Amino acid sequence: MTNPHLNTTELIPDTIILGERLYAQAIDLILQHAQKTLLIFDQDFSHGDYTSIARHQSLQQFLSRDAQTKLTIILHQSEFLTTHCPRLLELLATYGHKMTVYITNDSAKIAKDCFVIADDAHYVKRIHIDQARFKYALNDAEACASLNMRFGELLEETSHTLSPTQLGL
């Protein structure tokens, strides 16, 4: 689904861009280009418009595209996701076979950037969680390779996965 409100004239690839709204638009652009794999590392999903219906629809469209699509998310904290992103939890419940949410352990919490990688070719990288400064690029496999390596390192520092259902006695 193409976002009719996406204004890419303010988004200049491979330059540092400022602004929360533009950051969310850059994520939209990367999601639109995703065909097979999405890797997302974020602090807690409180930035980047992850609570919106549009973000839910983009991720749902990606996950339902075909049997091979895969979404892997690494978060430092899950509280924002579990309390403010019910649509994303719904996706996890529906597409748990192709969507996984990992939570990092304490040693990985020093990482303060965020990024989204689509198909090892497209990315958006927020430089620091406390500042809406970011870069993005389409068709940049070289930059994505280093982010993929970083994602793998962060994945090694995860302590558990998030379940969409509450377990208990």
C-alpha cells in the first residue's frame, strides 16, 4: 500500500535529515520497498509512528505478501509496545510464524541508535534515540551489510522473545 501522504521531496537520501515527521516518512519509504525481509532495531517503538494505523497496515501488507516474508524486531524494552501498540501485538499473534520480537539483555542497552533494513538493500538509521537525526538510502547494499552485521551482534545479546499471549497458571 502506497502512503498518499508521503512527501519524499523533503527526504534526501544518504544525508543527515532532522525531524520526527520526516523520520516516520523515511520508515514508510523503506517499508514500501520491502519485499522479503525486514529487520528492525529500536529502543522501544516510541518514535517512528509505530502506534499508527498506517504503520500497522504497512507491516500487515508486508507480512501477508507471501509465505517467505520475515520480520525480525529487536527492542531494548517491550513496555511501550505492549501498552501502546496493540495493532503490532495483533500482528505478532497472527503472523508469529514469520514475525519475532526479541528483547535485548542489559549489556546491549548501551546501543542508542535505531534502524530498519529491508531486503539487505534499503535502510533508515536514526543516529541517536534522543535526537531526530537520521540517514536513509535505497539500494545501498554496502551500508546495509554493516547494519546487518550490527543487527546480528544485537541479536546475540537478546535475552528472550516477546509472546503475544500472556502465559500463566
